[in-house]
Amino acid sequence: MAESIRVTFLGGLGEIGRNCLALEQDGRIVVVDAGLMFPEPTMYGVDIILPDFRWLIERKDRVDAIILTHGHEDHTGSLRYLVKDVNVPIYGAPLTLGFARHRLSEAKVAGDLTFIEVADGERRKIGPFDVEFIAVTHSVPSAHALAFHTKVGIVVHSGDFKLDLTPIDGRRTDVNRLAALGDEGVALLLSDSTNAEEPGFTLSEASVGAVLRRLFLERPQRRMVVACFASHIHRIQQIANAAHETGRKIAFMGRSMEANVKLARKLHQLRLDSADIIDVENIDRFKPGEVCVICTGSQGEPLAVLSRLSRGDARNFKVGADDTVILSSHPIPGNEWSVGRVIDDLHREATEVIDSSQEPVHASGHARQGELRTFQQLVRPSNFVPIHGEYRHMVHHAELAVSMGLSPKHVLICEDGDQIEVSPKGLRRTGKVPAGFHYIDGSSSDFDERPLEERRMLAEYGVLMISAGVDQEGAKLASPVSVTARGWFEGSSDTEVLVNLTSAVRNALHEAIAEGNFNADSLSKVAQRAAGRLLGQKYRRQPVIMTAVVVV
Ligand SMILES: [Zn+2]
Ligand SMILES: [Zn+2]
């Protein structure tokens, strides 16, 4: 077989979240990212969703490392599950590893893991690969694109990126290096598709700072409460700057906010004057116009600080008519409803609320079409696979690459589970591995689609309980058929359904008994089928049906 490398996509292609892929050369494997995804509202009881790691675990002896592109949960959040089976060195920038290590130690799995810090521009031998870490701008500091120097040429993984020319920390995307790699010859580009539908260029993060400063200045008497992602250190820096410049002390609220601020200050990636920081308990010692609160909960998460503030059940501090709450964020699709609830509740407290629909208090961390085109032009790949996006994002990204001159033969739209091979001949799909959703609920158990289907039926149609006793000797029902429902309305229409159900089940059982059926299991099924048929055909309902027929 000719020289080739293989890429296996385990998550993130077809959804925003649970990013994970494996790169393979000479039988050795390097994993890039191990992220999680948050559930949709109809995934009842699900806390998080992981990639299916079975394919990797079966090959754990061949895995040399896990490389993290940056510190977001959709790239690092499933590490704690993966490292239980695949304990290999974890590479990343100091801040990226700091965030990851914090969550791993919360989950008590950081103990015997090896973390290897890398700097911008550094090149490392990792397994059979020569890996280069390239600075890119994103909504968390220290994000990296990766370049794998392989035997078939260079593979560039963009990571999550935007091309911010005025980043808060002055660390720009290393376009010079990307262009140099393009000169050397990039065999495959894997690139972030999140904003591939959006024309133009993403706003610079710095633009948000100017807006915040103006909003703070316009409200000298008001306490400013700003919610943002706890990992968005540059946003936190800008909120803190606005507070400092308008004479406000800063109080941080939220466990992850406090932990991340502490880590980022230690790494000198967040510059705050200790004299500006106060404890939340001391807020009331200051006039409202002298305080800025920076907190979590910008996505309406029910347990985060902003939700608790909106319901009036945060400790130490209540918001009211003296406060202006800024949601320095954009709701992730699926979170709009919860964010709306929080904003409503804040209005009930007579609090002023400003979000990204009224003022440009947020900038995305992902490249739009203009930047994606620029990236393609810098890297000039021979082959391209869009990653990190819902299906339509990847389609748009593929079209963009073709419009830049790449032949459609060299562009492949892949999905989770797809395996591709890159060789001097080009790009081809070679197989499929299991890559379904792995659901995790509160008890940390992981399960597949089946119980969720049942939870959806329970939530939508409730549950029906049918019981009956059969007298084998007398060949008749020993007791009346009993049908009860939970989660049903108690009006007369439901009563009618229950009456009809009872007689349908009774008739079906009579028939079965007449045919000499005295098997309890089989009679239970008869009852279940009779009820299911009536409900489905006549009433269009699909409750979960539980039957118990006892033969005496
Ligand atoms: Zn990200
Ligand atoms: Zn991401």
C-alpha cells in the first residue's frame, strides 16, 4: 500500500460540540480534542453528551497523546471520561491545560495524568508525528491551530479561530506561519465551519470593550452586572477595564468564574489591580454606581449566578432597580428560551437588561466567510474537509473552498464516524466507526438512545398502567381489568378514553382466554397490543404502557 495517513472523526462533524478526531500514521494514533456537547431541551434528564470512545478504547495501546487546541468545553469536556481508559500525555497551552486540569481534579481523575505544556510556534515530536502549535485568535486565550508534518505532507487543523487583528492580548493569528506552511505544501486542511454561513468578517473582540465603556459611562449611578462565559478571559479583562475606568470595584460571582480568574491572573493572562477587587459579601458597603459584578449564567443556565440573581436567591446580593444587567454573550441555539426566562425575571425586579440584540456587547469567536477565505488562501490545501459545525455549516464551508478554486474532487463533507485516508493520490472515505451520542445523566451513567425515546414518550403522553387477573380453571377474568393513567388531563375526554380502553383490553383478554391462552406474559402482550392499537388509531396517543396480567 502506498504511503497514507488516516483521520477518524469521532465528534463535532454535524453538531456544535463533542469535538474529537484521531490522526493515524504507521499504526500510531494521536487524538485531537475530547469535547462534550450540551443536550437539547427534549433530551430529558441528560446532563451532557460525549463522543462514543469505543473505537479509541479498543486501540488504546496505539494512542500516543491527546492534543487540546484550546480550553473550551466542546474541546476538553469529555477528557475526564476518556482518560479513565486512555491515559496518555495531554498536550496544550498552559491556560488550556490549566482549565482542563481544574475540571479533571474536580472529577478526581487528574492524579496520575501527564500534562505537557507547549508554547506558540513550538514544534514537538508526538508519536510518529511532528506537530506544530500555531497561535490563533478565538474567544478564549491561547488557542492553537495544529500543523502535523506527516509522510504525505502537512495536515493543518485550524482549531476554533477568527482572524482578529486587534486582539486584547496582542497575540494575533500567525498568518505568516500559515502562509509558509502553504508554501511547503498542505496535503489536508481541516477547518472550523461554525460561521461558514455568515458573510463578511467577525467583529474584533476589542469592539466590545468600547461599547461596554460607553454603557458604563452613561450610567454613573448604577451598579453594572455583566454576565459572560467564565473562560472568556479577554471579555472579563474588558469588563474589568470598563469598571476600573468608571471608578467601580469588581466582584466576581460563580464558581467557574472565580477559578478561571484566579488561574488566568496566575498565568498573567488577566491583568487586574487587587485594589479593584472586592468580596461579594461587601457589595453593600459601596454605592451602586461604585460596583461592577462579573458573573456566570449568560446562557440562562438554571444553576448559574445570573439565573439565581434573577430569581432573587443568590447569597449576599440581590439585583433591583439600581442595577443594569448586561448579557455579554449570544444565546447558543437551544438556550434562547432559558435566556428569555432570566431576562423576564430580571424585569420583574425592575432591573434594566441589555443584551446583544440591543447593543453590540458580544463578538463571536469564530471566523466568518471573509476570514475562512483568507485562511484557505494562506494555507492553499490540496484537500479539504470542513469540521466543527452542523451539517449545513460544513456544506457552506465546502462550497466556499470550491469557490476558492479547489476541485470538488478534493473536498469531502464528512460526518461523525467517517474515516478518511490521505495519500499522494488524494482524499478518500475508507470506512465508518461507531460515533453515536453517549448520554450522561446526573448519576454519571452513560446510555444510548433507547431510554431517551421512552422519556420523550413519558413526557409527551404520560404512562398507562393496565392490570388484570385471569382464572385458568374457570377460563375467565378473575378480577375486573384496571386501567390507570399518569400525566393525563383529568377531564371527561380522558375518562372516556379510559372507559374505552378498559373494554378493549377486556374483550381482547376474553378472546385470548377463549382460545386457551393462559400464559401470563403472552396475555400481558395481548392487553398491551389492544390498548396500543386503540390509542394509536383512535386517539393518536403513544403513552408508555405497562401491563401486568396474573394467571391464578
Ligand atoms: Zn472554542
Ligand atoms: Zn469549539
